[in-house]
Amino acid sequence: MSRHEKIQRITAPEIYARKGQKKIVSLTAYTAPMAALLDPHADFLLVGDSVGMVLHGMTSTVGVTLEMMIMHGKAVMRGAMRSMVVVDLPFGTYESGPQKAFESSARLLCETGCQAVKVEACEGMPETIDYLVKRGIPVMGHVGLRPQATNVDGGFRAKGRSAAERERVIAEARAVDAAGAFAIVVEGVASDLADEITAAVKAPTIGIGASPNCDGQILVTDDMLGLFEWTPKFVRRYASLRETIDKAVAHYAEDVHSGHFPGQAEIYTLRAK
């Protein structure tokens, strides 16, 4: 029996059942080696469209394609054995209607083997979520700051700072919940607003720049590990790997220049007969 067959992967109903129970741990993953490292600790891994900015040097997530998400989704599925794997539907692959969203989602599930898709709440999204769930596709919602709407918002701006905006975000969360989302990411909102959303919906909330009272938390792994010079206010750095990597590469370059690498231990020699 293979390692894949021995380990039971976490499912969408199991995540849903964690509402108000043990906190849900999540991180982003884009590659097989990182997924394998995160897998023992995370309840679900998100193959976020943030991959465009984190790995491909894009300035926003808008240019990420479905093919990119499929490629990275496959990689993460190869590395993760027990964590549920959720893949973002990228901009332009679901907003036009339920049927388009179903076709995009079906490709993601069939070609990667992932267990669910994530969509950002926008006009008509509750109907789309309902359509997908009724056709066997688990859906994670996303409210608050929506990275795919950066061109409309004029950048990455926190949400819920006015009374009208607060009501809109709560209404979106309620609608996404009623439509059948098994979990809802709540991003970039005031802590009390996140608390209000968490209390208002049946699905577990996954906070990012939200509140410690959400049912779970998610961060971009590369931010949390300190791989960038700058990180958002809501990120806690649990390591400073940028500095570690810089020192290691500088040491390697020094050894190459001095002729100390490769040494006797790293070269092949002819075997005696």
C-alpha cells in the first residue's frame, strides 16, 4: 500500500464541522516540496492565485491564468498527503456566470485532484456557489478585501471602514454562507467586523488580517517565513529565511571563488580495481 493510500485526507465536511471547535490551520502552498513540509501541520492548503505575485513576480493576481493554477495545484497535490487542498479560481474564469464557473472548477478538480475551489464574493456569486455545490463541487468563499478587485478598489485596501461598507461585507458573507460555502475566508477587515461575521454565519471563518476569534487562520507561507523584505501588518514572521538564504548563497559564492567548493567530499574519483 502506498503512502497516499494509508493517509486519510481531510474533507470539506470535516472543515465545516470545525465551526466553533478546534481552530483551523491553513497556509498557502504552490510547490510539491513546500506542500510536503506544511502537510503535517495544516488542515487545508490553499493554492492561492497569490502565486502570481509570490512566485511569478506579478504586481497583482489579475494576470494569473487557469493553466497556472492547474500546474501549481498538481504540484501541491503531489506533496500533500493529509491536508485538504483548495485551489483559487483565478480572475475571469468564473465571474460571468454559473456555467462558466462550473467548467473552470471541473477542470481544476479533474486535472489536479484537489478537493475544493475558492471564489471571491462579487455580484451574482451566491447563485454561482449554489450552482457549483449542487453539482458536487465544494466551494470556499472569500469576503472583505478581494485581491482580484484591486483595479476597482485602487489597490489593496482594508474593507468595512464605513457603516455602508460594513453592511455590504456582512451581507456578502451571509449570502455566501446561505449558498452553501463550506468555509469563508475573511480578509483585511476590522477585528470587530470579523467577529460579527463569524457569529453571523454557519460556515467556519478563516481570518487573514481579520480577528483571532475567526474559526481559523491563513497566511501566505512566504510572508510568514520571512522570504520578502516587506510584509503586511497582519503577518507575524515566524522565521527570517531571506537572511538565511542570503548568507548561505554568499558563503557558497565565497567557496566557489576561493576554490574551496567542490572539496574532496563532493567529487567523484576512480575506483580501485
